[in-house]
Amino acid sequence: MLGKSSAKRTPGGICECAHKGTVNSHNSRIYVFSEAVFGVNLPSATTSGGVTLHLKMNDSMSESYVGDFPIDDGILAKFPAGTQVISANRYGLSQWTVTARLHVKFPDGQTNRYFLKTAKGEVGRRLMEGEFHAISALHNADNFFAPKPHSWGKRNVLGPETYFFLLQYIDMSDRFPDPSQLCRRLAQLHRNSVSPTGKFGFHINTCQGKTQQLLEWESKWTDLFAKMLKHIAQEDNKTNGNWEALDQLESRIFSHVIPRLIGALEDEGRSIKPCLIHGDLWEGNTGTTFDTGNIYTFDAASFYAHNEMETGDWRCFYNNIHNKVYTRTYLKNYAPSEPKEEWDDRNRMYSIYYNILYSVNHGSQGTSIRQV
């Protein structure tokens, strides 16, 4: 069917798509959307307030759907042939990605909703692939701790390479997570998860914010943590410039503090278990379901680590979850590792990793964190 483009402009400059649009000789549909909706800067003709997007589609797509977010064959290829789009709308806020809610109808008549994230370029590929694997690991460890991931892949568009991640859509509130439930279930995740290699790390380098972590498998946690921190420190220098005083401090940390403080966890006959952690667990990456009150987590940067690495992020003052009730409740569910008297020093060391990551991710806005 050769549809007639009947997009109407909304006050925000985003179009509401009611038909697939016109078909050109390259079998692509043409729409006009704001750049913000698609998350790319396309070298195509612009209109007042919008950008013409050339989406590659085939005839299996539904002839019409309601919404302000463009869906292409790259996304639809992840569903059974004949799946129809009911609606696709821009939904939620994200600093590093463009997000939407997708409602589809399968050939058997059943319907389902999905949360959709997209990002462009090589950074976008790392973000989407990394989060897919992180959420998959969390969901496999606890079906009710993270939404069920569906798929990730490359969008089929003419323009900058753009990638997507699809996962289960869950109606959630953004209220602060209940400390008792969150910490009990987090401790359970840490205690019950099993590293597939018996080592620390992950099979892929996940991203914390927009920054890729260095997570190659290591037998000793001390070795992995040192490599992770050194990598992030180097990224900070690239992003925010060299700071001699910080370089001197970091040199001392790598040569003396980490071997002594973190090394003590695996010294004198002691050992620690590689635990699956979320890796970016602050209040903004949690949600509480309206119907059951269950807490779900998302935007994960997971890997297998010392469980105390998780709560290092809670020490950072810019996270509201730094309220001590969370850490105290977690410690009631998962006792500190030996030497117990050094727990606070380890927590401070782990928070340094997250603080430097914050500096890298936020550039000039985050450089003040380097001084913390």
C-alpha cells in the first residue's frame, strides 16, 4: 500500500505518524521527525523544526501505527514475521540514549509492550550491547530483579549507524526504593550468583554511563580492580586533562593502597566470591511496580566483583541513595568481608572508582568530583 504521509506536528516539534508515508525507489519510507526523537543527525533535507528520516522497511510492516517514534526493519526483524506495530511513542528520559515505548501485535493476535532504547555510533553499539548482556545476567540470576531483555541490534536507517536495545516494559513509579526490600534482594543476588568462569570480570565490557569499563577475566579481585581503576583514570585524563597532584595520588594508590587494602581480602588464607553486581545502582536506576510494589533495576553495568563494590557507589554524595540507611540495611543482610575492621576503608576506595567515572561521563560538569 502506498500510504499518504499524514504527520501532524505537535507543540514539541515531534511528529505523530499515522501512516507509513511515501515509498521511494529504494524501498524506504520517508518521515519528518525532530532530531531528538531519533537520536541521530542525518545528512538529509530538513524542514522547519524537523529532519527527514529515510527508514528502510519492507511490506511486512503494519500499514499504520500511532505514535511519535519511527520504527524500522532492523527493530521489527527481532519479532516474528507478520508482527504489527500498534504504537511507538517517545517515553522517559535518558542522558545517553533516546527511549520509547513500543506496543506490538503478534501474528497469533497477542500483544505486548516493550521499552526501547537507541543510541548512535560506536558508543551507541557499546551501550546497547553491553546493557543487553548486563540485564540478561541480572534477569537470569533473579527474574524479578531486572526486566526481561528481548534483543539488541542495529537499526536499518540511511545515516549514521544507530543501535537499539529492547526489553520488557513494566509500569513503575520513580519513588525511592524501599531499603529493606532492595537490600535483601541485592544481598540475595550477590550471595546466589555464580561466575561462569569462577573468576572476576565479565564476558563483555559493559558501560557505566557512556564510558566502557575494562572487565577482562581475572582470577584475583585485586588484579581486576586495579586494572579497572587504572583504565578509568586514564580515560579521565583524556577527557578532563592531566592534574599532577591527582596523578601522584593515583600512583600511590596503585603501588601501595590497593595491594595492601584490597589485597588483604585474598591474603593469609582469605578468599572472596565473585558476585554478580548491578554496577550502577543508584535510585535513578530503580523502579517500583504499581501493582505489586516489587523493585526492579535497569541501566545495568554488571560484572562479577567483590560484593562490596556495589555499595561503593552509595557513598557518592551526588546519589541520594547515599543515605546511610541503605548501606546499614545491606550490611545486615550481607556481613562485611574480612578484615571487617577495614570495611569503611574499602568502601571509600570503591567510591573513588565511581567518582572518577562520574568525572569522565560528565566532563567539565564532573571535574569537581575529582577533588572529593
